[in-house]
Amino acid sequence: MTTSTDQIHIAIEDPLSSDLELLFRRHVEAMHADTPPESIHMIPRESLVSPGISFFVMRQGGQPVAMGAMKAIDPTHAELKSMHVLAEMRGKGLSRLLLDHLVGQATAAGIGRLSLETGAQPSFAAARGLYLRAGFMECAPFADYRPDPNSIYMTIEL
């Protein structure tokens, strides 16, 4: 399934596509900017090519501007991973559009619960606000996560 709006197109793609270099470089830089290495829970790009992980790219006018992934935890629970919108594209509602698409994909796949881990640092405040406005609530660590002062865990029942 794809979502298209005003030259915005969201679809499952190969995370190893060469035109995604900028997105991944910026994502890695952002994750390492103020998060201690032991608290970075980012999936390496190569590992996103895996059964149980759906990787989505948002393109505007054919150019990649955002990405996000959904990783199966079990048949009814999935985790959002690798959400990133290029800094110069923020403030245009693209993050919410991508999040809504991922939630829609989870719902269509019969997922009853969608969870995520995000940073506790001030640099992640906008992301936490996005998730809260979308109906996510803070929760205890899930799956293989453990308590971490640099992480906030959130979930939503679909």
C-alpha cells in the first residue's frame, strides 16, 4: 500500500538504495549527537533488510525526504524504528503524515499494539510531542529493552 498526497509518496523500499544515503547519514548523526552509545537503539541500515521489518520511504517530487520502519515483535505487536525526516523538511506536517501511514499499515496488518523507543533528551522533544499527539502513551520497556535514563518508551493500542 502507498500513500500519495501533493507529490508526496510513501511506499515500502529497499533500505540499501543508493539515493537514501543522505537520509541515513543524517539519521545516524542525529542519533549520535547527544545520546551515549549504549543508549542508541538504532537498527543498522543493512539490518533493516530482514524478514519482519517493513521499511518505508517518503518521497516528495521523487526525492527521499523521510523514512520509517516497522519491526514485528510478535503477531499482534510491532515497533516503530528509524523514523527520520530531513531537518530542512520539518515543520510541514511530514512527520505526522509518515506516522499516520505507519499506523495505518500496522492496523491493516492486524497489529493490535504499536510501540516505540525514543530519546529522553531535549533534542527528542518534538518527536515525543508528535507521538503523544497521535495517541501514544508512555509505557514500561517492552521486548528486549531495559530501563534507560536516556530512553522513553511509548505505545498505542490500535
